[in-house]
Amino acid sequence: MSGLDILPPEQRRLFIGGSWRDAGAGEVFDVVDPADGTVLTTVADGTVEDAVDALDAAVAAQPSWAATPPRERGEILRRAFEAINDVAGDLATLMSLEMGKTVTEAKGEVAYGNEFFRWYAEEAVRIHGRWMQAPAGGSRLLTIKKPVGPCLFVTPWNFPIAMGTRKIGPAVAAGCTMVVKPAQQTPLTMLALAAILAEAGLPDGVLNVVPTTRAAELSKTLQADERLRKVSFTGSTGIGRVMVRQSADQLQRVSMELGGNAPFLVFDDADLDVAVEAAMVAKMRNMGEACTAANRFLVHSSVADEFAQRLADRMAGLVVGRGQDEGVDVGPLIDEKALESVSQLVTDAVHDGAKVLTGGSAAEGDGFFYPPTVLVGVPPESAINREEIFGPVAPVTTFETEEEAVERANDTEYGLASYVFTRDLARTIRLAEGLDYGMVGVNTGLVSNAAAPFGGVKASGFGREGGFEGIDEYLETTYVNLPV
């Protein structure tokens, strides 16, 4: 079994109340292979009425699911974790087909995403409140943690399994039911995940999945429903702002993981071997289509030429091609719009005075391929330094002082991930405290970890996914006063 075979046709539909069903209007939409633009398969196109049915199922399942013993909830996640391990290769191939990343990288995502199920399988039994004597005496103060209730999850296309598991895992552990709206480009992996969870014993109605081409209408309708108590969204800052506004009328709990513009700071004392290797990870993970991707390379002028050339040499050696082919390092971008956006940013940077060391223009032929690209001499004010690239392009800009580096790094509305390369411990502490980012990677190009709180500040959103903090997003606190 491989690729599409892991998800039989009867499961390429809506998953509501524990049943696979066609969309209410009987409509379907195409899932396209970004490597050549061909149609992989079709998936049921959920209507707003279908979404309301899914919320009905989640609401109906909420009381019994909240009352389910924590150990039982954790064991379901543990069984799902083991089942995913058993079919990791097939899930990776499916993911590679629908969004383009190499199978090798997709296997890494399956392993990473699955860690959220293992982590929250263990955290389900560690939800606790507190007990204390009132300072003035006369009573005891008790706090109880309760599930927030039915949730809406909107997940992106760039990490089809990991962006699902890090929302679903803590929700299951906390005792919340949910409706999931996967990205239109990549619904297959989420549907496969739903099938695995059902097989692992997740009760009917706890998880409901509604692929749709009507995302805006669906979220607006569900957020207007007073029964929905929590929204978690990963995607663009623009759409995130809309969903936050929509949450206001019902005062829903909201978690937002939005855009990024990650600075990659290389100081004059950095180990360039480490910095270049980390740059390959921070830039090229998922073809650069990651909110944590290094977006701006700010390099001290004394080492900038050497760093840029070494990075260009590494980037030039990467093989671009279909993600399922042997020996391929870099797959296609997700769609034509993404390809056009990356191409325009590079064209504008060159017009602004940047020089291309490698890459620099889209490949001819089918598919949405863009070669790994390194630019030097990029003016700070160039659009490529202000906008999220979401592609395999590394623009290098120089700085002279630590103060300038921090000021330039913070000169953005975003604040998700940042990367720092130095061997000076005191400087490391100053930078960790001075950078306005939710995450700081020190001498590493990888910050994501299921045991750590993932999230940002400013226009990159709020709330945390992963770590001890992640489950708190799905819990409410009740205070009880007990006179004695």
C-alpha cells in the first residue's frame, strides 16, 4: 500500500459523527499534484450546512467526552501514535503527492507531528488544579480544570499532519470535541488522520473533518454559533485578523499562529560551519514554505561574503524535482500563485540592486518549481526583507553592530521565530531578551519541538501549541470556595 491507497475512495469524503458521507450538495473539488498540475483525486466539498452538522455532532459528543477518564483519552492518543508509526511511509507518500515536499522530508514531518500525540497522551493524566487555605482563614480555595468545549480548527497546507496533531492532540487530552477544516490544497492527510483516530477508538463526534472550498463562509457561520467555544487557526495574518474579529460576538477562546518574517543573525564570532548548516535547515525546510523559515539573513559585514558564498554553494548542489523521486532534495511550491509571488520578490530585489549568487529564476516546464536562490547586497528596504517569502530564497543583508542587528531584526510587524549565531554567552542572553519573538534558536536552525511552546507575538499571533503550555489553551479554570 502506498500513496493514495492509504485513503480509499470512501474516505475521501466528509467525516461527521463517526461516519463518512458525501457533501450535502453532492459536490467535490480537485486535489492537485503541484509537481505537474494534474488532478490526484477528488474530495467531497462540504457546505455550510455540512459544517453545522459537524458542529452538532461535536456538541452532542462533548458531555460524554469531557466525562471520559483522562487515562482513557490518553490511551486513545497512544494507540493513534503507534498506528501512525506503522503507516508512516504511506502517510509520507500521500503528503508528498498532495503538497510537494520530498518523501524523506514528509517522513520527518510524520515523526515530528506524531510526537504531539505521544506528548499529550502523557499529559492527559496530568491536568490538575490546586488546593489552598484562604489567607484570612475560614475557607479552602479549590480550582478545577475543565475542557473549554467544542472547537474549530483551521489548518494550513504546508504541514498537513503536524498542524493537525498539535491542535487535535491537546484537545483530545483535555476532553474537547472539534470540527477540523483542512486546507483545500491538502485535505487527504487530515482525512487519513481522522480514519486512524477512529480506528484507535476515538468516539463518534469527537473529531469531525469538513474539507471545503467555502472556508470563509464556513468559519463565519460556525463562529457566529454560541455553541462553539474555541477557535485555533494556523495561516496568514490577514485571515487570522478576520477570525479574531469574528470571535468577538461569542467571546470565543482564540489561538492564532500566523505569519512570520524570521531573522537569521550571524555575528562575526559565529562558527560558520554551524551557521551554514543551520541556514540550510532554517531556510530549506519544506522548500522554505514554513512560517518559521529564515526569511532575512542579517550577517556581520566581516563574514558576510564567506557565509553567502558557502550558503550559495550548498544551495546550488540541491536537486529540484518531484518529491517522490529518488535523490530529489527540493520539491515544487504549492501552486502557481506561490510561484508567481516568489518570482516577483526576487525580481524586485534584483531591481533594487541585489546580486544573484545562485538560482534566481523559475524553472521551465510543468509544475511549480523554483530553484534554491541566494541573493547578496539586498537593500534593507527591499520588499523581500519585509514580506514573508515562503519559498527557497535566502536574501543576505549586512550589519555592523549588535544594536543595529537587533533593531533591524525587530523592524517588522511579525514576531514568530528568530535565529542567532554567536559564541558569546553574554551576547546570547542579551539577544534572547532583546529580540521581539516568541521563539529564539541559538546556534541551531530548528526550533520546533512537541515538548516546547510554539507561538509568536505581535502580528504572528498569540497562544501556544506544544509543551506544558499547549494543553492550557483547551482548559477553563473553575474556582470553588469551601467554607470550613
